[in-house]
Amino acid sequence: MKMVPVGKTSSERWKATGVIALAEHNLK
């Protein structure tokens, strides 16, 4: 298993969540 930087993982996860939130907001 590769060791992934926590900062990068958190950043990507936060970004993905933000994109989903924006998509849902735009759909409404």
C-alpha cells in the first residue's frame, strides 16, 4: 500500500464534497 499524504487526501475529499454540494445546489 502506498502512503498517501493526509493533507492531499483531505484536500481531494473536501474538493469532491464541494463539487457534489455545488451540483446539488445547481439542480435545485
